[in-house]
Amino acid sequence: MTTHPIRFYYRGAIHEVHDAPSTRTVLQHLREDLHCTGTKEGCAEGDCGACTVVVGELDAQGALALKAVNACIQFLPTLDSRALFTVEDLRSPDGTLHPVQRALVDCHASQCGFCTPGFAMSMWALYENRQGRSQAPSRDEIATALSGNLCRCTGYRPIVEAAQAMFDGGRHARTALDRAPVIAALRALRRDETFEYASRETHTADSGTTTFRAPVTLDAFAALRAAHPEARVLAGSTDVGLWVTKQMRRLGDLLYIGNVEELKRIERDASKLTIGAAASLEDAYAALVGEYPALAELARRFASLPIRNAGTLGGNVANGSPIGDSMPALIALGAQVVLRRDKASRMLPLDAFYLGYQKTALEPGEFLAAVRVPLARAQLRFRTYKVSKRYDQDISAVCGAFALEIDNGQIVSARIAFGGMAATPQRAAAAEAALAGEAWNEASAQRAMNALEQDFMPLTDMRASNTYRMTVARNLLWRFHLETRDEAPLAASQVEAFSFEPTAAAAEEMR
């Protein structure tokens, strides 16, 4: 078997790795192998952001794309042919502070300092990605950039102020990253054929040789999947990574989808959006929000920016979690999945894809190639809502999505789906039946709310009780009615606790 070393751009040179386990994380390699301990380990599950690094790769136009990701759950072989930037890269040979560092110092934005390297790298990604723009980012854009970083002692106000201050060019001497040598290195590293990396897994009791394969074409990926149906398909490792860091599982052979450019494409035709399985959650939601603006809040609240940068919509759908936030909205919109095995493809409605708890209709050697979402229609009234203990970066207790097609005041079709209410993301068939052919009014909404008790028997767990979940599901349907009824529909500011117009004094306090 042909095996290659892992090669990536790091600290101004090409870095090679020959003998690390394929499930060794980027964080472990940095801290334990390279002894670069600026990047911290906090939660080891992609929640706290202390391990934030920035990964660079060439986009479809050949430009350098920089994305903040969590090093604690990214497997080392996924860096092959990419660039890695860590907090050590902010250091200048002459001791001059980078604008990010200078702003953190000037704004007193660090106390114990453990979280600071992660904040610094999220800020650096924002700083670099804003180069060439005349306007500094808004407070909302800064909050999004820092959504994956937690601080338990400094408080967020001075950190946000530092993120604003780092764009004050008059205060800082350092310039932006010189991208030319990075782009040249990535062009030289680019692979034209499947990358194979064999390693011995020595960190578990059941050790053995495993292979990490990363094809670069869709046909090659399909052929390898058919030839190795037992291999684990790996996308952003935002879930699979925790199987290693938290459950200490041995994953066996891995088939990486992240190098297949054909599967990163997002295409729009006259009737649908087709989102490739390797398209990131950030890119996928940008396309979906462009078609369905009502998805904007869910897109922002889906995990954090580093998770959305790494994770994929295809992975979230194929994972089949009963609390996956993408699926209720996609099911309500009538999405389909494209499944492929070798050269053959088939399509399934997304709501028929889930057979049981984390069990899907995928057959051996088959993989999810794309998600197809119908385009918005004038008669469609659509909303999706997420209820969780925290506003940002939290797992849903209940996620509900509602789509009604109404013609001349009559409900032509109704699709309602929930996550967190059953063993799979599931449609509310009885509630839908209660609405079909009816007028969209208070009486029909109340009948559908009552029918939800025929559709679901939710569980009680650490996130919510069964009674709470049912109450929330009923109330979300009622909220949907209040927002979309024909007479005097309520604006978001009237029903959304987080949508408000602050007073002048409050606005000044937030600044």
C-alpha cells in the first residue's frame, strides 16, 4: 500500500509528519509533539475555544481562505495540503505586537489569560478576513466571530472592545499577513490524486494499522466508498472527533470527504438549491438564508463559527442526531438527499432517510452526496425556532420548523417538523392533517397544537422534561400562527425575547 507523509505549511515552511496516529488531533501534535503550548486545551470537544487555530486553504479561485477552527477535534491528516496558523504566528521577530495583541493589552482584555490565545486567533481570522474593507466590523459581526470562545474571568466587554480597537490602523505598526508565500506553498502542496496515510493506532487498547484516505474527485471517493464500506466517512470531525477525545473509540479506516471539490459546490437552478455534502455549514447556511431569510437566526445559533467553518451540512444530516438543528427546517421545506454508491445515485425525501435512533437508509458502500432544497415560493409561509438554555452555542431542547402553503386563505399543504421530540427528527403528521384544507386561523392553529400530542411522546433528559418539551412545541406552533396570520401578524420584536430596540442609554451602555 502506498502511504504518504502529512505535509502542511506551518511557521513559514513545509512541515511533515510521518508516524502520528491518524486520529491524533492538531492540538495534541502542537502541544505534545512540537511543544508549542500557546494553544490551550480546555474542553477537548470544540466548545470553549481555548484551542482555536486558523487553517488556510486555496478556494476555487485560487485565493487564500482563512478559517478559525477548533484544534482539539481536528485530526492531523486533515491538515494535509493546507496551512496552519497558531498564536505563535502573531509573534514578531523584533517584538512588535500584532494589532490583535496590542488591542488586547490596551483594552485590558485578559485576566488569567488561559482563554486569550483562542480569542486572539478568532480575532486574527476576523482581522485578516476584513483586510481591504473600508469599514470595521459591526459589533454583531464581532460577536459572531467570537461566538466559539468562552471566558470565565475577564468578561466580554473589554474583549469586544479589543476586537473593535484592532482595526484602528493609527495605533499599530504591523501589517496584514503576506499571503503570497502561503499561496505559493499551498500550490506546491496540492495533490492531484488520493492522499493515503497509514498509521498504527497505539492510543487505545485495540491497536492496529489504519488508513486515512482523502480522494480529490467525486468518482474516486465513490469508488473507494464502494470498495471500503466499513470505512468511517469523515467530514469536519465536529462530532466524530468527540468519539476519540471523549469516548476513546478506535475509528478504524477513515475516508475523508474534505478534499473533494465537487462535493463542496453549492448550485442553484430554477427549482432548487443543491448543497454538496462537503460544503461547510457556514457556506451552506449562507446559501439557505439567501433563499429563506427566516433561517437567519438558526444559522447564527447553530454551534459557533469555528464549528460551522469545519462542520458540513451533509455531515449534520447524515449523522442523524435527533437534536440536529438542520433537519427540522430541511424536512419542513421538503428537502431531498442524494445518495450514491459507486456510479449509481438515488434520491430520498429527507423525512424518509431516518429509520431509527441514529439509523439511516444508507446501504453498505453508499454515502450522502448532496442535499437538495426547493426554492422559496410566494405562497409559502415558513419559520424555524430553536429553544435552548443558552442563546449561543447550545444544544436544542426543542427545534421546530413550520411551512404552510396557502392559496386564497386556504392551507394547500402543511409540513411541520421537530427535533428533540423523538428518536429522530420527525414530521408531525397529525398536526399537519389537522391543518390540511383549513383556513389559517386561530381555530385551526389550536387544533394542530392539540394534535401534537398524537405525534410525539418526548423524553425527559438533562436538557428538558417531557412536559416542557410538549408545552414548547405547542407554543412554537402558536407563535408561528401569530407571526404569519393574515390579520395583524406580529413582528419579530413582539415575539422574540432577543429582538429589541434599545433605548439611547442602553445602546450607550452596550458600547
